[in-house]
Amino acid sequence: MAVRLQMRLGMVAEHERLQDSPDRILVVEPTIGSVARSKGNLYLLVTCRQSGKGPREAARFVADAIREQYYYDESAGIRVCIVKAIVAANKRLAHDRDHYGLHLDEAGDGPIGIALAVVRGAELYVATVGPAEAFLVRAGRLSTLPDPHRERGMPSGGIEPEVWRGEMIVDDVLALVSPNLVERLDADELRDAMTTLRPQSAMEHLHHRFVAADGRGSDGAIAIEGTEVAVTQKHVALVPVRPAEPLAGAPDHSPIPLADTVSDGVAAVRGSARSARSAAGVGAGRILGSLLDTLPRRTSGQRRVTSVSSRRETQRRGAIAVIAVTTVVALGAVGLFVTQRGGADADLSSLTIGQRALRQAQSDLSQVTANGVDLVADDPAQAERLLSDAYQQLGAAETAGIPPTTTDPLRSQAVTSLDRLYRMVDVVPAVAFSFANLKGVDLRTLVRGPDDVPYVLDAGTKAVYRVDLKARKAVPVVRMGTPAAGTKVAEPKVLAVGGPDLLILDAKNQLWRWRPADKKGAGTLTRVKVNGAVQWGPAVSAIGTFVRNADAGLYNLYVVDPADKQIQRYSPAADGSGFPAAPSGYLQSPQILDGVVQLYIDGDIFLVDSGSIVRYVSGTARDWKMGAPGDTILRQPPRYEAMASASGSRQGAFYAWDAANDRVVAFDKATGRFL
């Protein structure tokens, strides 16, 4: 009789695995016949040498990426599709490596390992990459499916996975195991468990032995056993044999003695009662008629002849009126009943939902911090899940009618823990200088001047002020209408610092250079000639400089020109008098720059553009992405409008002003990682 294989699985339940394990197990057994016949069943184990939230998310990301790519790709056979899926997942993981906090070794290889198996019918395909093991138990013998590049984990620059193809027969057991578990438990113990126990019992036994051996971290393991399923055969349905009917045609009689006599008597009594009831009704009707005949009668008046159509119209109107009045009364009664009863039931139901949500929030908060436990420090991922749920439950409780006096203390506790989880700290600002005595002040730009004191641009008075923090005095250095170089300064709109100079761009795209002469606010104002400045559009929103020769005070000038979709780069004259040469475009390809509000240069160029910050290297936006604070449950998505830094190129941190949430956020300058 023909047989077919069915896979019997064994793996440790997710809630029984170690909390610090980053491994991910994925099983896909398609129920659609065409998919099962072409792609087969997928069994995947993703391991990681590192522990923590980032590696755990990376393992989950790799597993989902391989599953999607493998079942989506219909371009080739199983072996080629497996290789393409692993290579694609490796590329995507390499692109987001900094996001997950994965550390590479000296050879540039990552900590992620893959053990993958595909079973289609009796065909078996197995592939391993990096720190992952695959064993095949057949006839009591344990065989290792080797990986020639086991030391090269993902992400890696040159992964070339090899796929082993064989045949799956009855009672074969394939085990995909983390190398961390194999190091704690030798291969003999693994073989004994797989040959003497069922897959589920074997996996649970090995995991208990691993925990007893003080195992930590990666503990993923899955076993697949091929079992026999016999093909069923349909037999002929059995037909019951019925006995002959010896009494066919005879009168029906009850087998109970005297039953027929009793039933005939009951039928006779029923007939007599029916006749008596009819006779009584006829007699009562006659008596009532004779009484009505004795009453006095009024002569009938003159009859008025009414047409049939008029009479029918009157009857129709009367019927409509009666139906309308009846409907209104019924609807009013039903509405009053439903309103009174439904309102009471709704209030009671809403209060019950609110109390349930409040109890759930209290339970979540107690798991985070009660009894000396601090999951924020010990298990941030679990703390984030519990605190987010508590915050949402408190909102549901308030919506259901729980008073704020009850929920506010719990909400304050949840917000405090979430802020600590997301590394948000409230600071008390100190006033460095106040323009309260100056009317109509509208401060727009603040820069650190060449003499290490702040300079501010005030759109209200249309002037640039030098602020002496020690003397607590603000002196205007440039105003709209100030005469210089045979012309007048238009309204200042952009500030920048270049070497020993404070650069001021006015509304007419005239560039002015103010160089301080002393520490009291005196200085010289000179117009700087820039080749092609008259061609700049009116939307120039940012300028910046990069010092080329500090001793000579020479620097390059960068101008963000949205009209040309380009950052114009100017080289200085040898004597520092201006920028006479034609500019060169910094960006390798034109880009929309309408949302740029600030340009920052430290060797690389950073643009504050449309609420986000982008880094450019040699004219292109390289693989650099700002991390997210992650606290969207408490705050709006960030919108950055300014940035500053006091460190060198790709060193230290830079600080961004999040205008949507009124806060300053710190990021690692080299990687963009949220600090």
C-alpha cells in the first residue's frame, strides 16, 4: 500500500524558553495544495550570539524576510530560491545593522546564524549559515550537515550559502539546534534523546538539561520527524436486511390490551362535548336577539347620498390617520423604554469595562516596579510592553467613566517609567539673557560668533545683536538701513560664521561681513562680493562655511538655493576679499530643497529639511539614518527644526531641537543612533 510522509514537530514553547534568548523559530506548513506541492514546508531557526532587544528583533526580522522572499519567489527551484532568500535577508540586515545594535567581529562578520530546512514530499533540503547546527538522525546514527563557512555569521559581505539535498524517509529525525545548546550538551546526549524520545519530549528534555547546566542566551532548537500516513481505501457500504411484513393489509390494532377500547371512548366523549358547546352558543345568541328587539328605536333620518369615490377617499384618510397616530404612540413608548433601560445598562456596562481596564493597568505597573523588581533596567523589552499596555488601559478606563482623580497617580507612574525607559529627562532652564526691555522682539537665529559670544537675528527690530552675557548687555551690530560700501543693508534674514567673520545675508541676497574689533560690540562692516548672487532665488534659507586656511581667514561658502535645487559651493579669493569664481554644485544630482531651514558643516554636510535631518558626504546622502526616540505613545512624532554640535567630524554627539514636543534630543554623529 502506498504511503506518504507527515512531519511531526518538537520544540519548546515560547513562554518556557529563557528570557534572554534572542533566537527565533519559524514553521510554515502551507494549507493550499499548489503552494505545498511547489514550495513544501519551511522550518527555520535563526540564532544570535548576542542577547538583548536589538538582536531579538534582528532574528525576528531575518526569519520574516526569508519566509516572505522564499514563498514569493517563483522564478526557480527550491535550492535556488533558498539561496536567494538568504542572500536577500543578509543584504537587508546589513542595511539596518546599526538599528539593531549588532556588533561585527574582526573579520567583519555578524552574530546571526541560520538553520533552514524545506520538506516537499520525500525531498529534503537543508542549509546552514553562521552559528547554527543541523543534525540528521537515521537508523540510530547521528549525521552532521556541515557548513563550510560556519564562522561567517550575518550580516556579512560575502555569504555564499550551500544547500544540501537528500531524501526524507520514515522515522528520520532532523534537528536544527543552536550551537550554544550543543556546547553545553554533547552530541551523544543529543543523539540519545532523538533516538529514544518523541521529538516534543526530546526537545523539552534537552532544554531542561541546558537550563540545569546553567545555560544562558541562545537556546533555540526544533526537531522534525517523518512519520508514515497510510492511504485509506473506501469499502462498499453495508445495507441492513429488513424482515418480511406478515401483517401487511390487516387493520391496525394496538399491541396493548384494551388500548383500542379506551381510545374509542375518549373520541366519543370529545364529539359529545363539541355538540353541546355548539348548541349552547346558538341558544345564547337567540336570547340576546330577543332582548335587543324589546328596546325602543329612533326613526332614521333622511339619508344623504354619497358617491362611492368620495366615501372611499374619506375611509382612506381616516385609516391613514389612525395608522399614523398608532405608529407615533408605539414609537414613543418603545423609545422611552429603550432609553431608560439602555441608559442604565450602558452606564453599568461602561463602568464594568472601566474597572477592568483599571485593574489591568495596576497589574501591569506592579509587574514593572513592585517588590524590588525593576524591569526598566533588567528587561527593557518586557517593561516597554507592560508600560505601553498600562498607559492604553488607563486611557480606556477614563473613556469608560473612571474619574481622573483615580487614574492620574497611575498615569504619572507609567509616564515616569516610560520616560526613564526612553531616556527622557526633564531639565529646568536658566535664563541666560532677556530681551524683555526691548519691544517687538522676534528672535529667529542664534549663532556662536567668531569672538565666542552669541549673536542673534531679531526679525521684529530687523537687526543683529551681539549679546555680552557677562555684562548682560545686547548691542546691535547691524540694522536694516545701515549704510556701507555705497549702499544700505536690507532686512537681515540668515546668519553664519566663517573663520573670523560673522556673515549676514539680507533680503536682497547681499552678503555682508562683520568682523569684531573689540569686546564691546565695535567692528567693521563690509560687503562681500559673490559671483552670481543676483541669480539666487528669493527662497535662499541657509548658508554655511568650511574653513580652508584658519591663519589666513579663508573659507568656502555654501549656499542652499532651492530655485536651482542645488547647494552652491564658492571658493574664496586669495586675499579673502570675496568669492569671485563661478560656483560649483555640491550635490551630485539636483534635489528639492524647499524645506531646508539650516545648513551645518563639519566636514560632512547636515541639512535640517522638512522636519528631519539628512547627512551628505561628497554630494550624496550616504547610508546614515537618524534613530527614533520611540516614545510615540507619549508624544507626537518628532519634527526637527534646528541642530548644533561642539565636536569634530563623526565624533561625539549632535543635538536637535524637536519643535513638535519642545525638547532637545541627542544623537550619535557618526551613526545617527538615538542617545
